[in-house]
Amino acid sequence: MGNVVCCCDCKHLRTHEHALDDTALISLQDIWEQPTPGALWKGTEKTEASIWVGTFNVGNECPPEDLSAWIPLGYDVYFIGAQECQYKAPDGHKSHSEHWYSCIQRCIPDHTPVCKREMWMNHAVIYVSSRVKPHVHSIESSVEETGIAHVMANKGGIAMSIFIGDTSLCFVSAHLAANQDKVVRRNSDYAEIIDGVRLGKMKKPLTTQFTHVIWVGDLNYRIDLDKSKVQSLVDQNDWETLLEHDQLHKARQAEEAFYLFEEGPVQFPPTYRHKKGEGVDDAGRRPYDTSDRVPAWCDRILWRSFPDMKLDLSPGSYKSAPTITTSDHCPVSAVFTLDIPKPGRVESSMPSRLRVEVTDLHAEGLQNVDIVGQSAPYVQFSAYWSNEEIRTPYKESTLKPSWVGETFTLPAKAGLNDAQWLQTRHLLFSISAKETFSADEQMGYGVISLRDCIDETRSFTMDVSRLGLPCGKLHGKVQIINAA
């Protein structure tokens, strides 16, 4: 199990770094300085890894010892989030947590847990196979509480990040505000988790720092129909009509939550609120309870990736596990196939011949963050593959700043000279408003792909987001310059 070796100085000491086994932390620089990329990429420029993710509101009831109907064998990476996971441990177990993890481990006995984190009744864990374990590093976890008074841990999110080679992954397990009428609060919880979680070295929100983000949990979004209508549509397997009235679907369409996230086809019955302990009917469905609660797809899985990066949902894999009946929720799972390019190679004794140039930069649709006047925006660029940061001059009193005719250059770190590899990477940016008497205010963040940019200028238009929501566009041209 990955041990916690460091707590960063941020709110509630909430960010932990984890080491695999009892070895020292391995950094991205260590990966790049290895003479060979490792067995995972033997003879190839790109490999694949399979990722299984699941979420289960346990309902504060002891789950069955056998969770194999939900957690199958056969994948490289497992991420499992649990909510309301606090119950009396069965005899022979020290705690509910120890019992919960033992149930998972029984399903995947040959996998290693590399990161565990708990936030009161919420649990999250990552397991990896022996195939990918030697290439996993830079493991971190963080939490953000969004419950009562925005400090209680009954609601909120647990986030974890890992690298496989030099491809980064972030997983989030969240439990958002409950009840039919709390859509705005759920949207706010989502934004608060993005704003509050502290992961990674780039000081960016998780949505614009990691190559792929997979978000699971009891998100608690409901269906805006009466119970009898929902039951009728469930009986007809009319998921399309139900989704038209699903609050999460509507919030995403309105760009009020989970901006730029994707969700697979929802082709299973609403996962809440079931009668505990009652099995499935002839159609494979669990009965709903007799309260006034409208059945809903509370339990969801969504994801987003950097531009030009591939994370494929396996067809038919987004599903529930209705035969696990101890909770009033059904567990949900999904399977992804991840493309992992071969890591870059750094020869530190060699100078770098590579640099990235950005030209004709201009933004539009930015939102004013200056409470006494008009913002004075500037853009700052950074990247994992560079030791430097560059920033534009600020533009006074405008929400449509322009640097057309100017060139901004970010050099690759010393010894990084593979242009083909660099075009699989990205340029991170933030837009800030200059302040005279206080810290500069953040206006938004985004990511620029370097695909097809070697010695050739490519135009881009990139989304700018803040608190996980849209707040403008950044336009320009980008090119990788190889000075060899």
C-alpha cells in the first residue's frame, strides 16, 4: 500500500503524497531520465491500459462479502469510490473501513492498493496490476468538504492523481447535496470541489492540469417528473425520455456543471431509491421503495480529457449491478481504454533544441473579476516539460485583450529534444487580472494541444474555464521549433 509521506501546507493539510511500498517518491524527472522507457512500451511508441471505475453509496449498511457482481477481474487500474460507507464491522474485522477494503481486495486479489483516502463516511481507493505498477508514480490525494457550512465532510469530494509513465490521471469520488430541489447547491458543490482540491505541481485546477479526469459518485441529481411517470418509463426501458428530465443532463446542457465532461449512454434503470434487501424481478430490475422519493440516477460516472488525447469508454460497460441489494442505491461501473504514449527522454547533460512559440494571441468572452473597475488581463503559460513560465504583458481595462503581432516562447527543459514526443504534450495556460494592492485574480484556465505543430504553425481556439464552468475563449497560433 502507498504510504502517506508528506502533507502539503494547504487547507486542513488535505493534500497527501503517497509512496509505493516503502520506496522513495519517484518524480516525472526520474521517469524521463531512465535510459529505457520500461517494459510497458517495449518495441512500441504507445501502449494501452484498461481502467475499471466504480461508485457505490453503501447506505451505511454492511455490504455483501462477495462484490464480484460489481467488481470483475481483468483490468490494469481500478478506482472505487464509496459514499455513506460507515457500518458495524462484521466479527473478525477491526473497522468498517478494513472490512470494506477486504471485500474489494477479495475481488481483485492480485492487484496492489496504491492510494487510499477517507473523508468521514466517504472512501476512495486506487488499485493497480503488476503490469502497470512499475510505471506508476507521483501519487497524491486531496479532499474538499462541501457539507454543512461548507466544512462538514458528510458531503464533498476525494480526489487522487497518479502518473503512468508521463501520462497523468485524476480520479474524483464525490457525494453532492441531496434532495430534489437542490440542483443549484449540487452545481455549487461541483465547482467548490474543483476550486478546493489541491493536487499536482502546476498549481492549476484538476480539470486543466491532468491529462484525463474521471469523476464518479453519488452526485444526487434527480429526475424532474412525478414518481408514477418515472416508474412507467422505467417499465418501458425508455431511458431517452427519462434523460430529458434528468437534472444532471440538463445542467450539463446549460453549461452549469460538469463543463466539457462526457457521460456514456445511460441504459440502465435509475439507481435510487430501492427497497433494501429485495432482489431483482424477471426483468432484472430492483423494486423502488414506497416513499415519495422519485427514482433517480443519483450514481454517475463522467470523464474529460485534454484536447487530442484518447480515453475510450468500452461499449456497454457503463452499467449498474442490481443484484447487490444491501443499500437503497445500486453500484455503478464503467470501463475505459487508455492510450499511453511512451515517456519522453531527457539527457540532462545536453542542451534543449526545442521551444514552443505562441503568436497572434487574443481572448474574448472573459468575465470581469475586478469589483471596482475593468480587469487588466494577462496570460501565463507553463508545462510539465519546461522549467520556465512565461507571461504576456497585461492589457488595461478590457475583456477582449489582444497580443496580436507579439511572440511568446517557452523552451523545453534541458536534454528534452524529441519533437515527435513533444507534439503529444500540452501547453497549460491561466488568465489573470493584474491587481495593484492585492493578489492578482484568476480569470480562467485552459489547455492547448501541441499536436501537428512541428515546424508548422497551427491555429487554435481553446475553452477558458473557471470553477469548472466556461468563461471565455483564447485564440492564437502555436508552433514547435526544433533548432537542430
